[in-house]
Amino acid sequence: MEIAALYQIFLDCQTVTTDSRHCPTGSLFIALKGESFNGNRFAAQALKDGCSYAVVDEASYVAEGDQRYILVDDCLQTLQLLGNYHRRQLGTPIIGITGTNGKTTTKELIFAVLSRSYRVLCTQGNLNNHIGVPTTLLQLKPEHNLAVIEMGANHVGEIKILADIAEPDYGIITNVGKAHLEGFGSFEGVIKAKGELYDFLRAKESSTVFIHHDNPYLMKMAHDLNLVYYGSEDNLYVNGRITGNSPYLTFEWKIGEEGVYHQVQTQLIGEYNFPNALAAIAIGSFFKVEASEITKALTDYTPQNNRSQLKKTESNTLIIDAYNANPTSMMAALINFRNMDTPHKMLILGDMRELGEDSLTEHRKIIEYINEGGFEQVWLVGDQFAAIGHKYRLFKNAQELIHELQSAGKPEGKMILIKGSNGIKLSSIVDYL
């Protein structure tokens, strides 16, 4: 079936689902495949449960004579083509965002700011891959003024694919750092992969890039682009300076050299969130959101999903940053924690995943920094930290750590930074501290 014909069916259905457990009445089911599942097997059930049509790519699952089945060559490719076609029909201005660290927080800050003046569609959670991007685009409605689309990758070439699907008009790379080195091959591979967003915008007839002026890697990558700068220098479009960080980030910002400073008290932990906030300010200002509304949006924003959250328990104060970890974000969190003006600092750190042959070297660098940090207590979790000689308390996994807390008791009166890759499951220990 031609994509234009399928698009008319989509318009009639209004909703697309790829999950046979969630079949809203009248929706369009697209049968995707993975390593351990085949959505074609559930097409009949999806139709039974309320879907009006089912897109499949295996003829054996089509019920003879049933016009509700739509046979295509490749369901994933069809989903991507449909998302792109819908995006083109509506023509909604799209801001594409990627980066090694902070892209989800930055996306949410941008959404919070723009939502003060516009109807904005935003990537939910971290649905930022080859399935999440087209699925998000298919949620665009005529009433949306703008869309903020997050793009994630762990291999070279993936951002190019996502940019071709979303066709952003504006772009931002939060930063480039050492993450997913197993897939990217090297830090240079990371730069090449993230730079694919710039490559797309560079080839577009009219586009704008928002860029952190203080980041030399981004500045080197961003040649031949229409740039809007944010950072710490006075003469930039948006500039600011940190005024506090114990424990919440506070800062002030202004437009240009002659602007008036606006004070912001955030609910964000970490100086590393400062450029993320400035990015949201730059984009909000560019789209004419009032300065007072920008400041209020940043003040009201509360982080979720174990991303730089502060939680006070009966026994301790926790900084929970257990959603993800790589050498760049881990070091930024440690430097920030070390600089915080608070006593009785404790670390609970988990392995950083997907670093390939660089893994032991990068974990050793973290140990070396901890050695100099003057932290009162340090617990490490995972086999990569275990493979390096050090003096700190070591646990095989989060479950072993929980058993220790249950049997020997929890720390008392500590400020505890909890950070590790999501696969280490350090979020599971929070209730025991």
C-alpha cells in the first residue's frame, strides 16, 4: 500500500499503537518485531481488542478476506515513513535535540518554557529511538505550535536516520562526551554521530542551531550554521552565571550585554544542569516567551525518573542520579558533589555500562578522582569497579547492597550521591536508605 493511502487510514484512526496490550478503540496497530517478539503474531488479537486496522509484514498472519489487515514489506520502515509523512503534512516547526548527557532534562526544560506561550508536543520519557521518534511525530495535532523531538543513539548513523524522519527546523546538541563507546568505537565516533544533527541542518535551506558557546567541541563542529549562542560570556544571545549550588542550582541570566539579570532558584541538583537551563532560556527567548514566564517555568520544574532528584529520608539526604552513567556525566556529578557545601558526604556508585575496551580505564579514572575527593564513605557496585584495585567497600550488585542495609543497618546523617548505569538498578536501594 502506498504511504499516502495508508495516511488516509491513519487520519481516520487518529491513534497508532505498536503494543497489542494497549489497543484503543478505532486505532491503527503496527506489528513491529524485536529480538524476542514478533508483533505479527498479535495482529488478530489487536483487531479483536479494538483496533480498526492492523499493519503486518508477514502474509501468513493475514486472515483471508479480512480487509482490516494491511500487508506491507516492512512494518518498522512503514512506521517511520508514516511519521515523516504526517510531519510534512502538518509542517509544524520542530526542534531536534541530541547529546551525550542532559538531553532529556534539557528537552523537559525547553518544553516547560515553551509551554508558557505555546501548545507544544514533546518526546515522552526517553522514547528517542527509531521507534519512539516516528511514534511521537504521529501524535502531532494541528493545534500544536511547536514540537521538541529528542534523538538518542549508540551507533554512528542513527541520528542521521532520526533526523531524516523528523526533519527538524531547529537543533541543539547539549554536549558530546564519553558514552556508548562500545557502539561508537571512540570519542571521535561520538562526535561524528552527534554531529549528524548538525549535518542535517547544514543541508537544510533554512535552519537555526542553539549552541553552548563555552563548549569547544560543539563550537568546532558547528561551522556553516546559523547559530544562536548561550553561555557565560556577556556578549552572547543568552548568558548567565551560577550563584549557588547547595544543594539546588541557583543562577542569574540576561539577554545580551545590556540585558537585566533575572534570578532563578531551581529544583535541579548540579552545576552541570546550568547549560541545560541556559539552553531552555535561549530557545524560549528566541520564540518570544516573556522573561518572567521563562524564569517561572525553570523555578517550577521538578526533575523526575531518578535524574538528579533530591530526596530526604528519616536517616539521610539522597541525590538520586541512577538513571544513567558514563564517564562524562559521572565525573560531572562527582565534581559537583565534591564542591557542595555540606558535611558527611557518601558515594554509592555503580558501574558505567557500554564502554567496551575503554571500560577499565574509565573506571580507574573515577577511582583516582574519588581518592582525592575527601568523601567520608564510598560504596561501589558492579564487576567493573571490582576489577580495579581500590580500598572501598564493594558489592556485586544492588541486591547484595540491599541485603547489607537490611542486615547491618543503614548509614545515618549522610548526604549520599547515588549514581550508576540504569542496568545496575541502584534506584532499587533508595527505599532502604
